[in-house]
Amino acid sequence: MRLLPKSLRARLATGLSVSLTLLWIGASLFAGHVFQHETDEVFDSTLREVAERILPLAYEQMLADEDGGGGGLRLPPVGSHEFISYVVRDGNGRELLRSSAADAMHIPAGLAPGFQTTETLRTYTETAVEGTIVVTTAEYLDHRRHVFGGAVGAFVWPLLALLPLTALVVWLAILLSFRPVIAFRNAIEQRGRGNLTPVDGGGLPSELSPVAAAVNALLARLRNALDAERSFTANSAHELRTPIAAALAQTQRLIAEMPEVHRERARSIESALRRLTRLSEKLLQLAKAEGGGLIAEQPSDLAGVLALVVDEIGRSSDEDDRIDLIMPDDGVPSDVDPDAFAVLARNLIENALKHGAPDETVEIVLERDSLTVRNHGPVVAADEVERLMRPFERGPSRSDGSGLGLAIVAAVCQGAGLDMTIGSPVAGWPDGFSVRVTGLAGSKAA
């Protein structure tokens, strides 16, 4: 059973709130004990003071009552509330003087000098004239409890009302203190899209600064490794293209020089070399897409990249009249790596031209956050779509291809944090195949 919350902020807030509450309770109990002791001393001092003030009156009453008769003088009340009562007796216990509320209190006789406590009263007794005058003052214990309870309530209730405010202040203080930590966490989460730029550790407490330094060191090592991989990929591409291009050139020259009767086998070799050239390019594109580093450190304009790709495809395939390109005039900034976007767009457009209806246009729509490529052609079943996402899987079309186009697009989308949606037939069309890639705006471009 988990007793503590997972969040460090919640743990700190809960711990501080509970600790402050417990400390407040302990301090209140201690303060209440001290306060009760002090109030008892004040009340006792009042009982003694009243007794000392009554003694002269008691002596005069004893002199006036020389005949020894009567039941003692009863003084009228001095106000609506009389909290301290008194009784004056002689040495034989005969009452000489009493206050108006003394009858209801039933102050006992024969009490020893000093303070005494009964079930309902707190009394103070003092004697004078060699024990012939005994003055006893008394106060109800309930009165003391009532005064103590009222004073404690006036002290405690405002503090109880402050407890929720204290908890709120604790939460706010922790939230403000954790803002650099939360920003650091969010920055690390964004690096999951392939962004290997250093994480800003400014404002972090000293306990977490080494963590930021370690994370940045790790990102630097990853960035160096990916740079080395990209360099190897580029060099490999060059090394592969050169011998294949040379072999293709030699084959084409051989075709031109040999007799017509022997040219068919040479043309087969030429065709195989062309397929090998395209396959090597696709494999290198797939390696780049799966290798990471698909997020650029600075945003770039994807509209310019797409225009170059479309222009190159149109010139190389003589099918520029089949391409209908729609994009904003003011560009589309994005933190997606331009080379990765060019690979993604080229594969989508080439697939649409190759597998779509030959007499229909291919629509390419670039928006602020998405790229859509759609073409007319036979409808592809839903179960076939998932299969086409795997490398070397081809659809029912008989067009020449390697079966890597959609796999490369899927790898780029996964590495760059983009979302790809495939639809067949195209919405609003009776046929066709569409691919929509969203999330181009990215974190930096936003």
C-alpha cells in the first residue's frame, strides 16, 4: 500500500502541512497549559486580595456584635455579577459577615488557612486576631473553566482558520520553488522527439545542477554519435553511388558498342543496376530516418524545401504536369530537420506518382502544421494499409518499386514526433489514397 504520493511536490506539501499542523497542536497544548497556570494564579491572587480587604470590616463587625446574638450581617450585592463570595466567622464558627451570593455557594466552615479546592469551589481562608476572625473567600470552578475556555477559544479559533491559508501558502511556495525543476523536466521530455540540443539548467537548485550537467553531457555524446553516424551514412552513400554509377556507365557504353543481337542481356544488366541505385538510396534514407537527429536546432522554412523537392521530381520524371502543389506564400516554419522532411515528402510524392492513376494529378497541400499528399487510384483495404508500413512490402500495384517508401515515411514520423494518417478512399472521392502528416509546427516553431 502506497502511503506517500508519487509527486515530490505533493510529498513536500503534505509533509510540511502535516508537520506544521502537529507543531501547532503541540504549541497550542503547551500554551494552554501555561495560560491555565497563569490564570489560576491571577484568580487565586484575587481571592487573597478580597480576603485581606474584608478583614478590617470583619473586625468592626465583631466589635459591633458584642452581645453575641444575631445571625451575622448580610451585605447587599454590588452588581449583577458577583463571582467571588466571602464569609466571615469568629473562632467558634459563628457567622459575622457574608456576601449576598454566599448562601448559594455553601462555603464550608473549618477550612485550614490558605487555598483549598472542593468539588465545586476554589477557596482561600485567612485568620486574624489570634484566630478569632476567620475570612473565607470562594469562587466557582465553573467560572474559572468558562473564562479559560473563552480565552482559549479566542486564541485557537483564529489559528484554526489560518491553517487552510497556511497550507495554501505552503503549496504556492512549493509550486513557485519547483518551477525551474518543472521547466527542466519538460525540456527533457521534448528531447524525446530527437531534439538533442542542450537543456537549460538555469534557475535549478544546487542539488539538481549536477543532474542538468550530466544530462547535457549525455546529450552531447549522443549528438556526437549521431553526427558520426550521419557522416558514415553520407560517406557510404557516396561510396555506393560511385561504383554503381561507374558500372552503369560502362554498361550503357557496352550497349552502345555491341551488336544489336547481344544488347538485350546488357539492357537487363542496366535495368538491374538502376534498381540497385534506387534501392541503395532508399536504404540510406531508411537508415537516416531510423538513426535519429530529425529535429533541427533552429526552425527552417519547409515550404522552400518542398518546392525544391517537387521541382526536382518534376524535372527527373517529366511528370511535373501531374503535380498540383498548394502551400502558404509566407512559408511554414518548423523545427523538423529539412533533410528529414525532404526525404519524407519525396517518398510520399514518388509513391503517389508511381502507384496512382497515370492520367490524374497528385495533390500536395502544405499547411501550417500538416502535409497532405493524395492521388486517384484503386482503393487499398484497411488491412493492407498496416502491411504497407513494413519495409519491403508492396501493394497490388504492378509499378516498379522497392516497398520502402511508406516505411521510410513512418520512420521519419516516429523519429520527429509527427503523426501520420492514411485514408483510402480519399474523403470526398470515390477512390484514391491519401497520407496526412501532422505536427510540423513543433515546439520551437510554435
